[in-house]
Amino acid sequence: MEVDRMLGSAIHPHLRYRDESVPKTSCRSMAGPLPASSILAMRSSLSEPQSEKRMFILGMGFVGQFLSYKLQCQGWTVSGTCTSHMKKKKLEDRGFHIYHLDALEPELSILDHMKHYTHLLVSIPPIAGIGDPMLQHERLLRSSLVNGNLRWLCYLSSTSVYGDCGGELVDEDYPPNPTSELAKLRLASEEGWSNLAHYLGISPYIFRLGGIYGPGRSAIETIIKQDPLSEAQKRRKYRKYTSRVHVEDICQAIMAAANSLSLGKVYNIVDEDPAPREQVSEYARKLVENKWPGLITQQAEEIEWSNVTSNKRGEKRVCNARMKEQLGVQLAYPDYTTGLQSILDKMEAPYVQS
Ligand SMILES: NC(=O)c1ccc[n+]([C@@H]2O[C@H](COP(=O)([O-])OP(=O)(O)OC[C@H]3O[C@@H](n4cnc5c(N)ncnc54)[C@H](OP(=O)(O)O)[C@@H]3O)[C@@H](O)[C@H]2O)c1
């Protein structure tokens, strides 16, 4: 898809994605930058209470950008935030309406704009030693948003809040038991955003996401770039189960919730197959070697297999039944094989520039 190509190459300039199927419906992001007059018109229309669907995305990261394209193509008005002026400019050039935001020191004028939106997606993670940066200003948020148009709020959380459950199948009623500092802060963020939503008379959606992958961020790119493993990736090596989800399916779930009349609640957003990390990595390596023989020069990760197998921690298998039954999500990528294959299929060439 066009979205994959634009985002994939935007996030990783060394990778090129095939421009294979430009959507037939036009949408603003495909048409290039908004003219200044349109931005002004949009700003002024945002101050008027209308029934139009308007999404404000706190944190235009990987998920935020994918979602914006999808929503804009469906006629939503979308605005979002990022932390750097350079990224703001890049996103504006691609047709997004962007605010520069440091969540630890938010400008009042941004909070003032937020209240004109009908939907709010929170995609900013907690900060170690601090907690949720936006919720440091909870009183200000409450007073800014209380008389606004907001009627839907979704907080993007993580399955890490469940902690290590000894390999059990974990649904949304399973008591969270976070162990790491960040997972504990994540749970506190869930509570904080839920409290804010309830104060505003909104029933919040809490989406507990598995490891996110998609074009531009997957085991395929890791193999091609031959980067060393990150600390989080190393930790996941020792897990028997690792839940993950393709970014397209996250967007699907968010859009189902945003269009739904049902009350918000906690949802696990994961695919069907919590396969161990090295299995996924091995599969990605084979896919790349088949498509571009000789490209990978690095040896497969050297793992003490006997130790890993005997020491593997159960963690958890995260259940996605509620997402499918109540949001009606039919996963486009039910497991890593379908997800990785589609990412590879859309890649034209592994390197186009040095
Ligand atoms: N990656 C995973 O596998 C995974 C798994 C479960 C849950 N999650 C969580 O799900 C959410 C969406 O994931 P993602 O991969 O889309 O995240 P992402 O790409 O890291 O995007 C995070 C966004 O938050 C913004 N941000 C970070 N710190 C900020 C601050 N102090 N002030 C203002 N903005 C700030 C970033 O700004 P910039 O755009 O300027 O960088 C970015 O737009 C995140 O909360 C993430 O932690 C991720």
C-alpha cells in the first residue's frame, strides 16, 4: 500500500517500499502538503462545535502516523504532536496538521486546541523516574478539556502490565502485576488517563498492545540492517512467548473502537501467535536470504540453545478474544509469518543510498 511505502521509507530512509497499490480514493495525505489557507480554515472550523469526527493524537510516532493516514483517507480531521521541529516540518510536508509538544511542559494553547477535537488518542509512553509526562499536568488537562467536545479517549498501553504470568493464558480480567519500573508506570498511566476520562464523562478505551511491528520496523529490517540487538530484544530472547501485533491491526482496532457506540474498556491488542523471538528472527532471515541471496553476511545470533531452552521464562500468552468479539476485528496479520511476508513483498530493494 501507499501508506506502507511512505511510512516505511520515512522511518528508514535506507529501505525502499514498493508503490504497488495507490488507494483509489483520494485523501489529503496523498495529495501533498496542505496549503496555508486550508490549515487556517481547518483551525477556525475546529473552534466550532460540529459533529464531524476529529482525532487528536498525542504522539505522532509509529502507530500515530499510520493511523493518521488511515483516518484522513476516511475523511477524519486529524492533528497530532511530536517533540522535534524537524519532524514537525516533515510531517506537515506530508499533509499532517502538527503541534510541537514537550509533554513535560505543554503549551496552554495546545491544550486549548485539543478540546475542540471529538477523539483523543494517547500514544506518549511514560518516562522512567517521572511517570506519564502529560499527567504531570492533570489538573490543567481537566480544566482545559472539561467544557470541550471530547467524547472518546483511548490510551495505548502495553501487555507488560500483566508481568510474568508463568505461561498462562491472560485475558483482560487477569490481575495486572507489573514487575519492571516502566511496566508499573504504564499501569499508573492507564489509571491516570482512565480517571481523567471518567472526570470528563467519557468511558476510556485502554489498549494493551503486544510488541509492535510493521513496514519500517520489523525483524526483516533488523536482519537487513544487521544492527546489534537492543536491550529489550535481548530480554525477549529468554521468553517462551512474546506477544506481538502488526501496526495495521492496531489501526484497525482503534478505528473500530472510534467508530463504535459501545463503552470503552480494556482490550488486549495482539495477534494469534506469541512465538518466541528467535523463531521470528530465523523466519525473517530465511525470507531475506531467499529474496536477496548473499545479502546477509552476519552469522545467525549465537545463542546457547541448551541454556535458553532450560531457562526460558513462561511470561504469558495474551488472549485477544475480546478484541475480536467486541470490536469485530479480523486480523489482517494473524501471525508473524503473514505479517513479515507482506512487509518483504512491499520492499523493492534493501539499500538505495548509503
Ligand atoms: N514498541 C512496542 O513494541 C510497544 C509495545 C507496546 C506498547 N507500546 C506503546 O504504544 C504507544 C505507541 O507505540 P509507538 O511504537 O507508536 O511509539 P513511538 O513510535 O515511540 O511514538 C511515541 C510518541 O510519543 C512522543 N513522545 C515521547 N516522549 C514525549 C514527551 N516527553 N513529550 C511529548 N511527546 C513525547 C514521541 O514524539 P516524537 O514523534 O517527537 O518522537 C512519539 O510521537 C507508545 O506509548 C509505546 O510505548 C509500544
